[in-house]
Amino acid sequence: MPVYYFHIHGRDGTIPDDEGSELADEDAARDEALTAVREMVADTIKRGGNPADGRELWIVDESGTVLFAIPFDQIWGT
């Protein structure tokens, strides 16, 4: 099974996911990423922070290629 990495990228730099997750395919990686971003946005709101602060979750394959990015404000706006 392929391994996908979920890096959090923001104005202050990138927090890398060094472990990654084995998932069936890119669709499964996207689903996992959307769930993670929703949880992070909810946590930010609970703490009184701004969820639309320019952060993105980057989904990266085993070769280091960014497959897609999910902006936090995309989730916040939906």
C-alpha cells in the first residue's frame, strides 16, 4: 500500500509528517486529509483562534511530490 504524508504548511513554515499513513489510494488520502483539517479547524475555533490563518494541509506521496493541498479557510468557509 502507498504511504502518504500530511504536512501542515503555514506562514511560519511547515510541520512535516515524518511517519506518513498507509492508505489505499489518493482518494483515501484526500478523505483522511479532509477529516484531519476539519478536526484542526474545529480545535482552533474552540481555542478562540482564527481557522482561516493561511494554513494548508499538503498531501505528499512517497517521492515527495505534493499531490494536493487543502487550505484551512476552504473548510472554514464551508
